[in-house]
Amino acid sequence: MKEMTPTYTLARLYEKQGLLLQAAEVYRKLIVADPDQAALRDALREVEKRLEKKSGNEKSEGKAVLRRLEQWQEALFKRRELLRREDGSGIRIMAIRGSDVVGSDSAELGPVDETVAEKIEKAMGDAAQIHGIALEVFQADGETAWTEKIGEVPGNYNALIMVPGSFNLGTAIDDALSALDVPVIEVHLFNLCEGPCEEPKGSRMATAHLAGFGLTGLALAVDAVAEMVEQE
């Protein structure tokens, strides 16, 4: 059986399924590949804390040395990010979301300790940080607001992620999208149809569509955009 490629999204899926050992293994492989990513180290620490609590084992030996190493790596990461911003390099993504993203299905997103908007921005933001991507998220209410934000993409952003929710992406949105020459991914947290769709749903101008993956779909969209842009 072919081994799955280690990705941040795969590690998160393992966590949600309670497969903490597998999640920790994926995070460690990702850290070896990119030791400057503070978000990966933070995620690994959280998984290890859950493993310790579950097993009851105290792992105190070498923690002070490890923490000093992590602080040193984090300082390097912040310095690299500062230099990247100063020279204007790096990938920039615009994300637009509708005001009613999940409607009556919001209960499926888990605890209400965060608003749905915060959860959406965190899901995309965590994935963007892993890739070293600058992400800006905007809410758009109505066709005019959507077309205006889409009009800001050329020359300013390398890709666009749309999370319309119940907002209907009609002809005017497609016209605005037709002027773009960057990847456009449309994301719906839940499936668009109860069964097989008789008619295509979503924008005809989107490069790709993701539906039914919940918040994980947002991270998948960022992963996809990062790969598309880097291949250009």
C-alpha cells in the first residue's frame, strides 16, 4: 500500500480521528522538511500534550533544551518572514466569504466557543502560515461588494478563494472572474446537493470546486492554491 504524502491537512485529519501517534509522526516529517515553520512545532506540541495526558507518562527530560531550540528556530522563522515582507516576495491570497456561510448546518462545525467566521479564518490562516502565504479574508454582502473585491485581485493577489455559502454566484460574478488570470477556488463547507446534481452548481469560471469537507476543505483550498501558484 502506497504511503500517504505527509501534509498539514493529513495531520489534522488524523487528529480529528483520534489517531494522535500518526498525527505526531506526520508533523515530525513536516518539521524535518521545513524546520522554520512555527505553526508545525506548535501543532506537534499540542498533539504530544494530548498523548502524555492519555498515557499518563511524564516526559520532562530534555524539555528545557528542546524549548531553547524551538525559541531559536522561531526567532529565525520570524526574521525570515520579516525579510520576505520587506522585499515584497511571497504568495498573496484573497479570500472572500459570504455573510451566511453555513446557514442551518452551523451546528456541524462543533463547539460554539468561536464564531463561524473565526473558525473559517483560522482554518485558512493556519494552512496559509504553513505555506508562508499572506492571506487576507474579506466578507462581501451582495453582488456589488463581491465584484468590487474580485476587481482588486489583478496585480495584487496570486489567487482567489471564494466561500459564498448561500450567496448565489451569478452572471455578474462570472463576468468579474473572467478577467482574472490567477487560480480561483470555490469552497462550500457542505455538499451542494442531497443527491446527484441535475445542474452544475457554483461559478462556471472557478478553476476548481471543493464541497462537503467542512473546515478541512478550506485548508485543502489553500494547499491547492499554493501548489498551483508555485507551478506557474
